[in-house]
Amino acid sequence: MRHIIEAYQKAEEFNREFFMGRWRAGLQKEAARQEDALMAMLFLEALGIPNPTSYYTLELYPEFVEEFHQWHMRMGMDTFEPGFCC
């Protein structure tokens, strides 16, 4: 039974690499673009723009507040509003 599971895992890894390997860079770039858009939407009010979706996105803040520092540094903002981040 163990040999069957190992063979299945190897086949699954080969399948993933064979079919997804060609598009991995493009998929990662698109995922990063979508994450950047989500972070901007979540923190619109911190950027000084009223956020019409703040009621719906309020529960997402704890999940993304740790990643916010890396995001604003990647977006070219060396410092961010004192007291909010760094």
C-alpha cells in the first residue's frame, strides 16, 4: 500500500510540474498583482481615500496587517503614517 501512495505522489508531482511549470512565472505574477490590489483596497482609508467596502473588509484586517509593512515597502513608500506601521 505504501508503494502505491508513493507512486501516486510522484505521478502527481510530475503532473504538476509538467502542466504548470510553463506558466508558473505568469501565475505568480498575476497572484502578486491581485494581492497588491487587495491590500490597496483594504487599506484605502489609511491612504486617505474613503473605502466604500470597509464594512465588508473589516474582518480581513487582522489577517493582512502583518503583511502590510512588506506591501508598502514594495510599493515604494519607505515610511507610512506614523502610528499605523513603521
